[in-house]
Amino acid sequence: MDIRVFVLFLAGLFSAVILMPVLAERLEQSGAVRADWQGRPIITAGGLIFLIILGLAFGPLWLMSGGHKESVIYPLAAAAIALIGLHDDWRGDPGVKGIGGHLHSLRAEKKVTTGLIKAAGSGLICLWLLLELGRENLFLDWLLLVLSINYVNLLDLRPGRAIKGFLLVYLPLAGGCLYSPTAEFSFVRAGFLAIGGGAVIGYAPHDFKGLVMLGDTGSNTLGFLVGLALLAASPATRAVMCLSMILLHLAAENYSISRIIAGNGWLDRLDRWGRE
């Protein structure tokens, strides 16, 4: 592994460990609290920690890479997606759920929900990023990146579930690429994902204990990291993952993800593992 990547991983980890208690206190004082799945108050928008850490990643990445373009576009895209998610956390209507709910509000009430703004904004950011990277299979990569951004959000319903869902996809892809960056997976992308992975591990105990939830701010940002890792996979793998993401989103529109998990013994045990 490139020692610089390891250093960036540790930077993300210790930054989250140090900053998360302070951020949680500030969020609680500002009223960023909502009822969790059991009706108990929980601090939301804890994913602000990733906006802070990944935004600050610009500095070391830019210096270590000699001012490479990717050191600017990755933090910028992640920050924009996190801010769109934060807008949804603070201004969104919790009663409007799923793509169907947002489209119904648009048709029936002529109301542009924060969820639609988030979807449109994320789509434009992803398109800009892929154009900057000069990706050849633009539509597949765009669709995969957009679906990945919402993937983690679908799971942010129980303590620790979104973190597990993130790691399930992130570790096999990013782990190998972080260890041995390729032309498709540059040092900057590896370093950026290393910072994000470290930040997730530093944040995770707060989520597992049910003290804080990611909110759209964090879940969309982690979904972006998943999509960024997937961009380094082969075209066949990207196509399979894109199809899997589509099926998951369709299932979430028509069924309860929590009920599906609770009805499967293996998934239920995995879901409950580590949760207080």
C-alpha cells in the first residue's frame, strides 16, 4: 500500500473520533433532533462529519498529488452532494417517502419537494464529475453513481444498518484498490476513499449506539463514496451492480426494507449485530 494512502486513512479516522462528539453536541443544541424508529429522540444530520472531513481533504490531496485535478473535483462533488442532503434534512417533509411520494407531490400538489431537488442536483453533479473524468460509458456510470448515492439512504432506518450496507460494497472494491492503485484507480481517488473510509470507522460507534443518525447529509455522501469505488470496477461488474441497485430501489418503493430483513434469519442477525 502507498504509505500516503495509509496516512490519509488515519487522518480520516482520527478526525472523526475527535470531531464527532463536538459536532453531535452542536447539532443537538441547534435542534437537529427527530424521533427514531422507536420514537426516541435522536440527533440527525450526523453525516455533517463527512462534509467537514472530505471537504478538508482537498488540502492534503492537492499537496500530495502536486495539484492534480482530481484532488479538487472529488472533494467538491462530495461537498455539493452533502449540502444537498443537508437541505433535505433541514427542510424536507418527513411524510413524503420514496420516489413515488415525491412525484405524487409534484403531480397532485404542484409542489417541488426537497427530495426532487436532491435527486436533480445529485444527477447534475454526477454528470459534471463524469465529464471531468472523461468517462467513456457515460450513461452506465452516471446511472450507477446516482443510484449508489441513494443506496445508503435506503438503509438509514436502524442504528448501524447504513454503515454495514456501506461497508458491504465499499470494502471489497476499495480495499483492493487502496492496496494497489491502478491507472483506473489513481492515488488521488484511492486517497480520497481512504479518508472517507477512516471517517466512517471513526463515526460508526455513535451510529451503532443509536446516538446519531447519518441523515441524508451523511447517507448520500457515503453513497457517493460507494459509487466512486464502483467506477474502478470492470464494465461487467458495473452493469451487474447497476442492475442490483435498480432492483433494490424497486423493492424499496413497493415493500418495507425493514420487514424484508426481519423476515430473513441471516439478514436479521446481521442487522442486529452490534446494535445496542
